[in-house]
Amino acid sequence: MEALLLWLGRAVGSGGLLVCIVAVATRLTGKHYLAGFELLTLLQGGMAALVAGCFLLLLALGGRGGDGGTGPYRGR
């Protein structure tokens, strides 16, 4: 399960980063629309994908170990 979460987090985050880069590069050329979408909409979608990727990676990180992700310092 952790491997799937890691893979999904990396894929979603990389896709979001790619969308953000394309949106910014296209906007710097002076265009406001790309493929019928306003570039700010694409930028927001890219940022949402980055955040979703971060949450998936956080889920994978929290589930590591045999103690269910509670860690050695729980209860201190």
C-alpha cells in the first residue's frame, strides 16, 4: 500500500508541477488562454495537484513501520 501511495503521490505531484510550468511559461509569452482554458484556471489546477501529491506522500510517510505510523515518541 505504501508503494502505491508513493507512486501516486509522485505521479500526481509531477503532473501538477508540469501543468504549473506550462501555465506560467504560456502566460509569460503573453497569452491568456490555452486549449480553451484560462491560464489562471490551469495554474490553480496544477497547484491543487501538487497539494494532492503532498497529501499522498504524507499518507505514505505516516504509514511506515509496524506500529501503524504512530512512531516511537507517541504518548510522551
